Amino acid sequence: MPILSAITIMLIIHIFLCKRTKKDVYISLLTLDIIFQIAWPEGYFIGSGDTHFATSQAIVEMCLFIYAIYYLLGTNVRIPQTVFYGGIIFLFFILMGTIYEVLFPVDFPIINNYDQWDAYAYGKTNKEAISIDIKKQVQFYYTLINYLINVFIIKSIFTKTELIYIGRKISKVFKGIVILGMGEFVLKNILLMPETYFVIKGYILGKSNNAVQEPTMRGSLYSLEGITSEPSHFILTLFFFCVVGCMLYKYEDKLHDCFGMKKYILGSVFLMVLSGGFSAFWYIFMLTLVFLVLKYELYKMDWHMATRYIKYIVVLVFVGAVVLYTLLSTVPDYEYRLNSAIQVVEYLTSNRVVMPEQLDSSLPRLMSCYDVFMDFLERPLLGLGMGIQSAHDSFATMLSFFGCLGMFAGTRFILLKGRFVKHYDTVMLVLLYFVSGIPLGFTDLQVPLIALNQIYIFELTSIYIGEDNDT
């Protein structure tokens, strides 16, 4: 059993034995689950040889699911009617999408398995007729029901007190992740002992079959993965931790620097660049937008003023893109990735006549985004059904899963006011749910519109945007 599995068991036991009230137990389990979702550790919970059972995150999620049902039924949780019916409508449209696909399947082939995009892009396999995987459907609907139940509870009982409590717990883990990343960089690139890190990581997390298990070079440096399975996942982890840190700092800035948050946020930015993941520059850009939203309080602006700022942002994006392209073009590894991405875009938009000369991960990633979006256009209202076809792009994946009706219902559900929290940052909603995940798909059921870490971060916007009642 990996060390993380033993720690997970001890934490769960501690929560059930040491927390005084049912509400305390629920909040602690939710906190642990959110931390696992953001940290995204690889590995397994228990296993022998090549046979692995579940993950620590899955065990925590199962405990939360069971206890959330018990808490919802066993205590006097008064769910606001609008929230309850909003969740039911969201569920209804998702069910309709799946049922419609079963009754009237599309007549064009797709990629049924997310892991097959690489093989398809390089001509090693072909698209097939839609095949609905019952096991995968059960997993997705379990995730969906767990999400709905917890959102019902969050919007019924949470005040700023609970949101800040969870945020501070997340901040402590954030510190550890940053320190670990710095240690990984030193071990791999200064002490030149990259294999040692994977040995230690294997003992702590367990060796996952689908994760990188040997050092990889990005340019002249070894890449960084943290406790995740690859650099892009590590970058996303750092991004979400930074967003939580920025929101807490925005709220507590007048009092003190929240746990020295600024230096850890800056440290995360450096780790993103040093990780070697090409998506680092996208998420640094997204983090810059988050900073601007918080710094200049764009969520308070009326439409006229917001339109003016949008013009500035468009100019900023254009200038930033030119500067970034110029800088990256001076680094051989990044220049190769840029040219490869440009060639793939030209290939996809020219009826795929000439295969790009430079082949890397850009081809399957961009091809999946393009093909899934084009397939969505065949069924724009209900999509292809949840869990049917995924892309290396969370926005295209959500369109395929939920369709326009499901996306609208899910977004409306998120925006519904809770019993105590009345105000949210809708600008942050757009950034976190629809824009930030464009360059990254989610293979672990962490689709933004049904992910608890995402709804928590969005609820956290209420701590700096408006007042609530803590009674």
C-alpha cells in the first residue's frame, strides 16, 4: 500500500472520530475531496503487481458521497427551491442527451476512447460507430449525482465562514506543493538525480500504469510533474491553487498577507515555466486575467464600462501573443512546439491534405478539439451525450457531453443564489469554467461543469464580492 493511501485512511478516521458535529464531518470530508481534486495525485489506493484498485481520491470521493446522502437526509438541510429545481433541470437535460443518443445514434464514426486520439492522429486506428460503455456511463452519472447532492448542501448551509475555512486548508497544502516542486527541480536539475525522484514518488503514491515513470527532458532541463502524472497536470494544479490564494489574498489583504501568499503564488509561476509544459504560458496568462479581475474589480462594472475594458484586454492579448511568440521563438524546444501547432492548424483547416512535417502531441490534441467540436455541431442542443466523446479541451468536451441546453442549465444552476451567499463573480465564472480549460482535457471525470473543486472556487468568489448572512 502506498504511503498516501495510509495517510488517506488515517485522515478519514480522524475526521469521523474527532469532529464534533455532522456538519464538521461533512465540511472536513468535502475539504479533503476538493484538495485531492486540485492536487490531482497519480498512483493507486491499493494493489498488487499490475492489478491496482481505485485511487486515494476515489476513496475520499466515495466517503463524501455516502456521508453527503446521510447528512442531507439525516439533518434539517433546507434546500432553496430554486437550487433544487435548477439541479433537477440540469440532470434532466443530461439524461435527455444520453437517451436521445441511445434511441437515435448518430450515423458518423467517432473516437469512443479518449486514449485513442494519439493512435488515430498518427493513422494507427480509425474512428468507429458510437459504442456506449455502460461502466463509463455509471462512473459519470455517479460523479454527476455526487456533484448535485454536494452543491445542494453547499448552497444550503455555507456562509463565508465555511468557505474561508476550506480555503485556508487548501492554502496549507498549496505551500507544500510549491515546496515539493522546488525540491523536485533541485533534485532533478541541480543534483542531477532525476531517477531518485521517481523512486520516492513511487513509494508515496504508487506507480500508475498511465503515468510517466522515467525522467523526460524539455529543452535542457528535466520536466517537473509534482505529484501528478505529467507536467500539464502539474501546471493546472498550480493554477487552481494560485486562484484560491489570490481570492483569499483579495479578501484578507487589508488585514495581512494571507500566509505569505504572494511569494507562493510567484513561486508557482516560476514552477509553471520550469515544468516544461507548453500549457504553462496559457495558464500564466489566465492567472494574469484573474489578477486583473480582482485588482480592478471588473465584476462591479456596468456593461458600458466592461465593454471599454474588453477592448483593452483584446489589445493586451494581441500584444502579449506577439511578445510571447517572439520570446518563445528564441528557445529551440518551444519554437518547435509553436511551429508544430501552426502546421497542425493549417492541416486541419485545409481538408487534411498534407500531413504536417513536425509531428508531436500538438496533432492529436488539436485534432481532438476540432473533431469533437465539429461533431457537436451535428447535435448542438443535446450534444452526443455525457461520457460519449472527449477532447483535449474541456470546453469542447462539455459541449459534446451536455449540448447547448445542458450547458445553459448547468451554468444557470451554478449561478443560483444559496441560502446565505447572494453574490458571485460572473467574470470569474467565464474564465474558470469556459476559457481556462481550453488547452487541457480531463480524463479523470473532472469535467468543469460537474467538478466539486470548480464549484467551490466559484462559491469562494462571494467572499470578496458581496455581503452574506452568517446566521
